[in-house]
Amino acid sequence: MAAFRALGLSPWLAEQARLVGLSRPTAVQAACIPPALQGERPSGPRPPSAVPIPHRFLPRSGRDCLGCAKTGSGKTAAFVLPVLQVLSEDPYGIFCLVLTPTRELAYQIAEQFRVLGKPLGLKDCVVVGGLDMVAQALELSRKPHVVIATPGRLADHLRSSNTFSLKKLRFLVLDEADRLLEQGCADFTADLEVILEAVPARRQTLLFSATLTDTLNELKSLATNRPFFWEATSEVRTVDELDQRYLLVPEAVKDAYLVHLIQTFQDEHEDWSIIIFTKTCKSLGLRCGADDIPLSGNPVTLSGVRKECQILNMMLRKFSFPSVALHSMMKQRQRFAALAKFKSSIFKILIATDVAARGLDIPTVQVVINHNTPGLPKIYIHRVGRTARAGRNGISITMVTQYDIHLVHAIEEEIKLKLQEFSVEEKLVLDILTHVNVTRRECEIELEYMDFDEKKEINKRKQMILEGKDPDLEEKRKAELAKIKKKNNKFREKVQQTLQEKKQLQMKRKIQKKMERRKKLCAKEEQ
């Protein structure tokens, strides 16, 4: 408690931190909380005035803060605690907006606000995709103290309603800021522009991430509000308690190795929980949509990688493993239920895309298995950060095929650490290979008969309606364009065929002339 008090926190907040298990501040908390609190107003008597001026209208020059630290180092508390400290002076809504890239992370942050802000009677509101917009709009109109949102859904509310205002906002927090600000894969740019127009220019901005990108480096130079920047001073980008391994496997037998790995860990440690990360668009270096705006990317690619996650889950279930899937093709209530069952250890295995790669803090996770080698080193850092959190031990195993060697070298260069090989008895894998392959094929056939892509089609129609387009008319136009394209292709093929025939005819004539010349030449020689 004394350690948190030394950072400038009030006694009630330091005591609340102690009650939830925060005995002493981590490095990122010790570094970032004092600068974030430098914007606090003096606690002395106010200047005399005929009309009392509320705290919120008094000048406040808070410092912008950018913190970069390893996964599991307590970054969430580093912004929750100072926000609650300032809020306690003069509670009003909407006081703080927290933006985060995934829905699951939004709910986890909201939980931390509720626990630490309980003595204040804190009111929070979570605004994410996949849930009823009307209910969310009602919650926002009641002016909660803290709004935790994904950019896509909050931007939709700002575009479509005027029942709430962000103009008196004091704090803007970007958690996993590198993911929110990056462009190319899941681009939040358009939504962030809408949100930034709605928030006041005079605000305190806090940005936190586990990986520093070029975009965040640019922000350091552009920030003007007395910015404070802190990055963990460590050569290794992952925590010391994490045992990082790789497993070299042929692409064709990868699933058999996975089943063997899970069986081995289940036999040796019944109480361990395992997260298996499957391939995603981003981890493969492909263009894809964000979790919150699934319509912005390549639907074919998105559907394919989400099916991989679903197939693996179905396959492991057939082998009687207690597994559950988590990907953005699932309905939101299904995602909540899956995560809740995994957190409560009803299911010991979570098969997930990268929607679970950031920020999620599940203490029981001892093993992270990368079913594919991530195409970007920072994806690897976030994935393996789901274990060995807050000083606990953990192990990560990355399955590396013959095509992924260069990706492993890039990861090792980024984390400044050499991965150690994980040894497996190949004979045991070969014994189950045929069974695993047959089971996977059965699951693929089963999935073909399920309406797995139905949500994608529904979302397409919704997006068209939001853009003021008629889905049926667009479908007709698309069909007409397809017909024109088909007609053009046929015409091109016909022209190509005609040219080819003409060319062949010319060649035939040329050969005939050549043969006639030879005959004449032979006849002359005979004479």
C-alpha cells in the first residue's frame, strides 16, 4: 500500500489495489502513474468566486503518456488507477473513453475498472460489436463515468445518434495502441477519425502497448501535451519466466503432432490450461478485416482461416479433449460463453484466432501452442504473452514447417532470444497419423453442411444498408457485371482463338512453300 501511496495515489485507491492483489507497483505502473497524475489540480482552497466553479471547468494540464512494456506487466492498472484518482475528485460522465481492438479485451478492462472503482460507485459502459445497438445507446445516454469501446461500434453510434456527447471527456486511453493505429491489415483509421472529431482537443491521452511500432514512434514526435514516454529497458522482448520452444514438423503431419502434444500435457498436468493459436489473415501477412469490423477485409480469406479454427476444435472434440473455439465468426454471446468456460476451467483447451492474442489475462494458462508460425514477430510476442504473466511460469511451443524457417529467424531477431527445440518421439506421432487425418477430413465434410458463412452474408447486407445501398439492387448489378465480364471473356477467347488459327494457317503456308522450294531444288539436282 505504501508503495502505491508513494506514486501519488489516494489512500482509498492504494487500499483497493491491495485488496485486489496489487501488493507493489510493477515497473510500468511505477513509471507511468506519476506523470499521468501530474495533471491533478492543487488540493488547496479554490480562489474566491461569486459562483462556485466545478472542478471540471478549472484549468488542468495533464501530461500525455505513452507506455511500452512486456505482456503481463500490469499495463491496464497503469491507466486505470490514475483515471480513478482524478475521477474521484469530481465524478461525472462521460469522463474517460478507453479504446481497444477486441471485444474480449474491452470486457476485461471494464472488469478492472469495476473492481478498482467499487468505492466510487463507478458506472461503466461497454460498447462493442455483435450486441444490441439500441441497448448500448440507452446506456450511453445515462452518462456512465467510463466508456470502454471498440472503434467500429463506437463510430457507428456517433454517426447514427446524438443521445450522448464526448465533449467533456477528460481521458482518452488507447490500449494496444499499435494495433489500433496500424494500417494495412485491420484498418481502424476511418473510425478513429470519427471518434477524434467527437472528443475535445483539451484532453489527456494515454497510450499503452507491448510492442513499439513506427506509428507509435511518429506519435512521440507529434504529441504536444508535455508527452511522457516510457519503454521497458530490456534486451529480451518477452518475460524471463517464459520457456520458448519450437517444434520442427512436416506440413502434412502438423495436426498429428498437435494431438500428441495436447495428449502429453494432459497426461502430465491435468490442471493446466492450453491456448492454441491458429493461422489468421494477419499472422499470414494477408489483408483482413478487424474483429470489430469484419466486413472491411477479404471475406474469402477471413472465412478460410476461421474455418481452420473451427475444424481444429471439432477434431479435438472427437478425440475427447475438453476444447472450445473462439473466433470472430461466432455470435457474441457464444464468444462470451466460450471464454467464460475456459476461464473457469470447464474447458481446459482454447483454440483461437488472434482475437485472443492481446491483453487477455487468464492465470491458469500454462501452455501456448502456435499451430502456425506467425508471419509478424509482434504477433508472436502477443500470443506467447498469454502465459507466464505476473511472475508465473509458462511454456510456448511454435510449430515450424519447412516453409517457416525464415519466420523463426525474424522472431528470434526481434525478441533477442534463440528458441530451443522441443523434443517429440516421432514413432508415437506416426502411430496416430492416419486416425488424425481421417478425423480431420470428417470434420471438414461436417463443416460443409453447416451455415458457417451465413453471418458473413448477413453482415455484407447490413453494411450495404448502412452505406445507403440496396443489397438486392447491388446483387443484380453484380450479376449483370458478371454476365458482361463473362461475355467479354468469351469475346477475348474468340479473338485469341481466331488469331491463333490465323497464325497456324500462316505457319502452315510457310511450311508448304518451304516444302515446294525443296522439291523444286531436288528436281533441278536430279536433272
